[in-house]
Amino acid sequence: MNKRQTPKLPLTSEEKTNMRSCKIRLNAIADMNVSDLAVILGSSPERAGYLRALAEFQAIPSIGPRIAERMAALGYGSLEELKTLNGPDLLEQLENHFGFWEDPCLEDALWCMVHHANHPGSEKCWFDFTDARKEYRKEHGYPETRPKTAWYDVKSAGK
């Protein structure tokens, strides 16, 4: 992760002002201690942990804010917590949590996140895991408990 992208974070106006006054850049948040970040932001440790998680997940090449938000919604706060997991299990957790099955590319992104948790500094992107995911699904399929509603049906119903 040579040149880290600036993460997209849902900061309040006050949090942005506090960051500026301390001369802290958004792309530094991923490496900050949560308690220090909470003091700088003037927020709770929980809020600071959430923002730090979003920043750390978005520091992975090709991982954007929506995937980062979904991982945080599952309760994951760092890449360290993903080290012992795998893409298929994370997908099952995510689909069960939200109640619909996801685009296969999202599973590729989850494989990518686990890879980066175990190989810091890797430059691999989500699409580098497509073939491995396809091979895995060809051999193992999906769990019978997988939600029947598709992500695109939920998305179109929200319009």
C-alpha cells in the first residue's frame, strides 16, 4: 500500500474542524490509536473506532467506502480481526446480516480483505481473487441457508 488513497469518511463538521486544527490528514486515520483519535475528534471511543475501521479497510487497494461500511456493520474494527477468517464465511455473515444475497464481486472483495489482513503491503485488488472464488464456488457451491432475495431486488425496491 504505497500511496494510500484518502478514505471517504462520514465526519461531522466539528470532527473535520478538529482534524484540521490538529493538522491530521484523513489518510493518517487508519494508523492512529483509537483513544488518541477520539480525543482529537472530540468523539466517543466507539465513534473513533468506527471511523478508524472505515479508514483502515479503505486503505486496501480497490476497497471503497460501501464495503468498508458493511464490514463495520458486521462489527469488524480492524484488519487484524479478519486474519483467521475467509471470504466465503464473511460473505455468509454479510448476507445473513443484511438478508439478501450479494453480487459475486463483493465476495472477491472479501477475499481481498482477508488476504491484506495476512499480507500487509500487498498490492492485490479484489479482481485478483475472482478466479479463486469461482473455483471455490464450483467445488463448494453456496450454503442452503443463503437468502433467496437478491441484492439488486433490494436495491430496485428502494428506488
